[in-house]
Amino acid sequence: MRRADRLFLIIHALRGRRTALPARQLAETLGVSLRTVYRDIADLQLSGVPIEGEAGVGYMLRRGADIPPLMFTAEELEALVVGTRFVKAFAGARLAGNAQAALLKIEAVLPPQLRESALRSRVFAPGRRWREITSGLIDQLHEAIAQRRVLRLDYRDEAGQASEREVEPLCLAFWGGAWTLGAWCRLRRDFRNFRPDRIAALTATGERCPETPERSLAAYLRAVGADGAA
């Protein structure tokens, strides 16, 4: 677990409690040592999080306190706003809705001036109409990847040549205006990239594809030279 995620979970665990939460219980929940919990609590207190308590007694947030707005700078919030705009413009409806919901939760704990500053960002993305045609297809591919479903594609290549492919979908990538589906192609017995906007029809075969080392996402990324991508 990343340290940033652990710190957030500590704050979340302390929110709304009326009694102190023992450090040992936090350590067991997070899978870390007591020493790590004590160090994390001390760091959170130094950063301004109003945590009260002590070792051997337990910890709780000061009454009326919540996640402090100082956890985000104006620049960090602008990055979140801009990221949400791009997800809404280019991803499917599922990711777009979740991104917007996450941003609303963040905005809810911010002081007005910080929230308004972030929303005034002049970095924009295309509006909803731009993605309406492909949004449903991206959602279907996203779900198939998550559920490891084998798909049958009626596909047309760049020259317009039609073919039927059974693929094991591995990932979606967005490259400057176009989505790409990375997958193991059973026809070619190799990794291939497919443009969703060239998929004429898509059906699920009902089969699930177990991820093997030779046909995994990691193997695909190595094959396309993107194994260092974030």
C-alpha cells in the first residue's frame, strides 16, 4: 500500500468516532507495524490534521474536525479538475460519472475560495457531444477488460478490409484523439491493437480468459515497448 493511501485511510478510520481508536487496531487493519502507525500519526499531526490522543490510549479526530483543505494545494486541485474534464470528454459514461462524483466529494470539504480557484482553470476538453458516439462502446470494452471476457469483433482495418476476430481484451489506451484496444488476437496468435471506431459489431462469447504470463497485460506492454508506462 502506498504511504499516501495509508495516511488517507488513517484519517478515514478516525472520522466520526466518539471513542479513541487504538494504534494496534490501526496497525492490524493496515497491515503495518505499530511503529509505522505512530510515525504516520505524528506526520499527520505536523501537517495540520487535528488528531488527538497518545500511544497506549488511542487516537481520534478533534470534535468538529474533518479532512483539512490544506491536504490539497490550488495547483493540485486544478490538476484534478482538468483530469475530470478530460475523463468526461474522452472516456465512457461509467468512468466519467465516477470522476465527477469523486470531484464533488473533494469540493465538498474545500473552502469557497480554493474551490472557485480550481474551477476557474482555463484548460478545457471537448464537450459531451464529442464522445456520445463512442461512449457506449468504450464502456462495453472497459467492462469486458474488467471481467476478462472474450469478445468477437467484426473489424475493419485502415484499408477497410473486414475480418472477424476473437480477442482477449487487456487494456484501453488513448492516443491523441483515438482510443486503442490492446488485446491478444486468437486469429493472429499474437498481441494486436484495435481501434474501437473501426469495430462494426461486438459480442461477448460467454467465455472468460484466464490471464497467463505469455498473454498477460505485462507481456502486452513489453511487446509494444510500453512496459515503463504509468
